Amino acid sequence: MSTDSIQQDPAVRALTELMTVLDTCVTELQGARSRAEKLLDERQTGRAWLDLVTAESRPLVVEQISSVMASLASAGGAWRREQAHALATEQVSINRIAAMFGVTRQRISALLRERARTTG
């Protein structure tokens, strides 16, 4: 496979995007962890949760975690759809893809339909 065709491969693009999102999420989670540690230290001094949360700057730790989860779900879903499609294009059976992904064959069929709807 040529470098050009690899770069145009939707699964490669989805995986590259997933890696970018993963890097961003790691950074955001490290920041959230530091802030959570600070909250814990402050709580252990006896401060009330209400005081801690209202004094916390935005985004709150809980908001950072929700943002990371949403980003991962979106990028991970796109990667999963493209990977399933790439495997199906290589004549891998739906049953085998399902076994590889640890899901049902119905879930793989749904991923392939979703992929067709979003690209078609």
C-alpha cells in the first residue's frame, strides 16, 4: 500500500485523531488529578464541600472529567467504526470482528450501518 493511500485511509485518519484526543485527555486528566489532590488536602483540613466547590475555579474537576469522557467517546467511536469498516473491507467476517472487539455481531453490524450513514 502506498504512502498516499495510507494517508487517505479513513481508519488512519480516525486513529490519528484518536491519538490527538488521547494526548489532550492525558494532559487534562493530569490537571484534574492535581486539582483533585488539592481539594482532598483542603477537605482534610476540615473545610466544607460547599466552600471547596464554590472556591474552585472553572472548569470544575467533575467538568474536566465529563469533557474528557465525551471527547474519548466521540473519537473512540469514530475509530471503532472506521476500524470495523476497514476489517470488513478486508473480508474479515462480522463474527470475527465481533470476537476481536469483544462485542456482539449485532453491535458490529450497527457500527457498519452507522459508518455508512455518516459517510454515505
